[in-house]
Amino acid sequence: MKYNLSDLPTGSESRQSHVEFIRVNLELLLAVAWNGYESEGRGAICGCFHVRLKS
């Protein structure tokens, strides 16, 4: 992933920040989707980007 969680906007996030996140990480998102399709079949990628993970 090219963004760290700390790089993402906080508070009221604009549509543009989401579009930029997808644009920058599109290759990774597509790879995750394809891997899931091959192992589980059809489905969706759901992301909860407002939750900070402990490192």
C-alpha cells in the first residue's frame, strides 16, 4: 500500500480523497479482488478506512 493510515485525511473526508486513494492503490485492490474471486468466488471488497490499526 502506498499510503500509511496516518497519511489519510481525518474528520470529514472529501470524495476526492477517496478517489485518490483508489487511484494510487488500484493495482493492489485489483490483486486482492482477483485473489478473493479465485479462492471464494464472487463478492465485494469492503474497506473500513476510518479505523486505525495498532502497529
